[in-house]
Amino acid sequence: MKLDPFYLIVDSAAWIERLVPLG
């Protein structure tokens, strides 16, 4: 399992979308 900065950013974005669904 590789933890890339880009992957972390994408994961954070997904979390935000799930926590605050704006469409």
C-alpha cells in the first residue's frame, strides 16, 4: 500500500463530499 500525497488529497475531497454533499 503506497500513500501518495495526491491520493491523500483525493481521499480528503471524497470525505468532504460525503460530509457536505453540495450536489
